[in-house]
Amino acid sequence: MKNKLLILMALVVVMASCTKPTTSYYVQDSNRAWFADTANLTFTMRDDNGVSQSFSFSGIDQYMSEQESYFMCVYAGDIEFEHVYQSGISSFSTLNMSVSLTADHLEDEPEGTDDFRMDFGPAHYTMRIDGNKFYPRYCYDYGNDSEMEFMAEYFDAYCVQDIEYQCVMHLKLLDPAYAQSRFFPTEVYYAKHYGLIQCTLDDKLTLYRLPD
């Protein structure tokens, strides 16, 4: 037993003295298509009452975050994760929006997925995403800390204002009664390469993307 302990201690010392590599995780290319392309960064949405508001998005930004990893309390190297995000503003500031992807490597999540987050007005939606496969986690209202359930589904195509958009993400709050804010987006349609194409606020007022 003593010899085994000495061997284990020796291995720990060797590990501590070796140069530790950095393990890097990057967002999958198949998920990057959910960001709006350069040609689609500005657009107009019109609601059921005929009121229009403009949206303007930034280009895609990226950075790496780093954290240390340990094995048996001994430093085992650094792990870095890629974060990719895109943010936008609306002429109606209550509906500012941002979308982000993080290459989190989590053992309790589906293999090969990235962390997808959408902040839209007072709403925060988060799920795991693998191309066209979605694994909803939770959403919440920034004015209310309680977590709410939502559904996420994929459409090959969806038509808005006589324009057919390919590859569309559909998010819908399962119980709209939980939404606390007046302008909480309870339903969202979001297309690859385009971004937001339709949304419903507080399960009452729907906005549609107008053709360019």
C-alpha cells in the first residue's frame, strides 16, 4: 500500500512539473449559419396594427475565454472556449436583441452541441444546438427570475409576407401566463443567414419582417 502511495505521489509530481497543453473548443461551423449575413443586418418589422420599427445588427464578433483544469487538485492545463455573438438594436429599444454561441464542452449535455442563447427584449432563451437539432433548457423574463419552459422546432421553410425563408428556428413559450413583461416575446421565428423574421409579444401582438 505504501509503495502504491509513493508511486501515485511521484506521478502527481511529474504531472505538476510538465508543461501543460491548452485544450481549445470551437463553435461548430454548422451552427454559425444562424447568425445574420452582412447583407441582412438591417431590416424592418411591422406589427398587426401597421406600426413599423427598424432593426440594425452588428457583424459577428468572437473571443476566447480561458479556465484552469485540475486533476487530483493538481493543475492539469488550461481549457479555452470560443464565444461568437451578434447584437442588434431596434428603433423600439424595448426589443433590442442579441444572439450568441459558446463552445461549452459539458459532460451532461448532448455530445457535439454548442450553447445557444437569445436575449430579446426582456426575454432570455437558452438551449443546446447542433445544426438543426435543438435541446431547449429554459427561458426567463429579466424582470422575473423564475425559469419557464419552451419548445424549439426546425422548419425547412417558413413564409412571412410572401417571402419564403429556408432553415427556420421556431421558439414558443409553453405557458404564456408566466410572462411578466408587457413586451415579452412568447413566440419567435428565426432564420439562418437572416435572423429574426417574425415574433409575437406577450402572446398578443405579432410583428412580421418586411421584404427588402
